[in-house]
Amino acid sequence: MRVRLVALVGAAALVLAGCAGGGTPEVTPSQETTAAEVEVTDEPSEEPAETEEPPAPSVGTREAPLKIGEARKLADVSAWTVMLNSSNPDGATAIAAVDEYAPRPAEGEAFLIGSFSVTVEAAAIAQQGYDLANEGADPWQSLFFEYVAADGTSYDGASGSMCYTPTMLYNAGTLYQDGATATGDICVALPADKIPGGLWRVANSQNDNLWITAE
């Protein structure tokens, strides 16, 4: 009882002193009060974080064409893997730089040059009844290349004026080893206004095909 009485007397003295001086005694907040304030201040925002949708995959269809530098097989059973290395809509300037006597495009035409790499697979050739090591495979005879404009019209090496480069794909020759790669150009003459928005298309005799963006 004595301890409790002393505590009550001290508390009463503190209240009287505050009233007599007209001021308010400094009070240090307890840890419980500080924690409560921190919880309110640090409350996380309820707004959901924005997330970016992943880009659509490139699968080689017209709706989702491959990009330059992407390689795909024409089909699961195909022997050919195709990649577009580059596409030059101003092929006439590039050709003139190496051959001043080469044909020029007609008025309104442009030369579009695509540099392609094609790789052969021996197992797929064997499944088709051929022996790659002894019979070989010629990419120029096996594959068909064309450029399809945004309006659906198509152009190939036989369209318009003759155009060629020193490194045409038809000069690459026959391949005789699994994984061998031939690289060469496809040059297409077409109306200059047909180039924007078009796609390269590569197909085989079974009409398995890949679509590749030119930009």
C-alpha cells in the first residue's frame, strides 16, 4: 500500500504543476504509439501494378511472320531451315556500286534484295528416299522464293526487269553434308510502291512455307 500511495501522490503533483504553470509537460510517445503511426504511414497502395503483355511469338505464318535473323524449318518433315539475313529495298544502288554495267530497274520499279541462308538436314533427306552424302541437295531447286506485297500481289525473280547480284543463291551450288549451309541473294524487281508492308515467302514443292518480315 505504501508504494501505491507514493505513485498516486507523484501523479497528482504532476497534474497540479501543469495547471499552475499554464503549460503542457513534454511527453515522449510510447513505442506502441510510434508503431501504430508507422503502420498507417507505410500502408501499401491498393492500386495494381501495371504489367506489360509479352510480344506475340514469331512462328513463320503470315499473321506472325519471322523477323530478320530468325531461323525455322519449313515444316517438321522438311530438310530445310531458312533464315533471312537482311532485306534491302534499295537493291539497285547496291548493285550499281559493284557493277556499273548491271541492268537498272525500269521507271517506277525497284530492286528488292533478300540475303538468305538455308541449312540442310541429312535425316530428313533420308526419310524422303535420298542420300545426301552421295546425291546432294540443291537449295535453288528445292525452294521457291517470292515477295508478297501488302495488297496480296506477289513478285519473284521472273517479275519485271532482270536483277542480279554477284552472290545470288542459285550460284551457291549443291550441298552434300548434314548441317551444311548455303547463303545467297534473291533479287526481285517490283513496283516501288509495293515494297512497304510486304513479306518474304519461302516454300517447297509440298507448299510448306515460311513468311518473313522485310523490315
